Amino acid sequence: MLLLAVAISLLVLGSVPIAYYARKARPRRSVPTVDPPAQRFDLVLSEAVFAGEGPARHIVGSIRNTSKAPYTNAQVEFVLRSQENALLGKVAATVGAVGPETSAPFRTGPVPEGSFRLALNDITGTRVEFPPQ
């Protein structure tokens, strides 16, 4: 009888840790996450490509103003890398004015020799605010 009580006690004591770990191993219900709202930018890059050959090689493209306000002195800056992904430098172009909801072309100065990849670094500009009517 004593042997039976010891066996049952060991069985019960052995099943407690198993039940504990089995409960932890159950998949948890996923909790929905809420992403922050996407940031909307007024000045965006529409296109940019290398143009020209040799020392006259440069980047041409266009930027778009998605807002209802005009921008002046818009500057587009690119980072340039070689085919081996070595940083070669930066080039920029300035656009005098970009009207509301329109695009404007740009052209940079010469790019460093060996430029193979371009990446947009920044677009800045001065938003023209009109006084309320």
C-alpha cells in the first residue's frame, strides 16, 4: 500500500512540470499591431538616371511636388558608389521652383569617375506659404 502511494505521488509530482512546460509551449494568440501612419512628403523623386559619358557624365531626372503649395530652392542630393560599392561622393542639383502638384526637371554637375550606383540622400526645399485671404 505504501509503495502504491509513493508511486502515485511520483506520478503526480512528475506530471506537474510536464503540464507547466506544455502550457508554455502552446502557441500564443497573435496580438494585432498598429503601424504608425505613413509619412507623406511634399517633394518626391520621380526619376533619376545617369546621362552623358566620361567627365561629362551627370544625373538627370525630375522631382514632384505633391502638395498644394509651391516650393522654391529645391535641392536634390545623391550618394554615389562604385561597382564594388565603395563610396565615391555626393552630387546635388538645385531646382529654382516647383509649382503645386507639378514636376520639375533637374540636372546635377559631373559625377565622380567610376560612379555605378546612385541613391537619393535628401530632397529639401522652401515651402511658400501665402497669407490667409
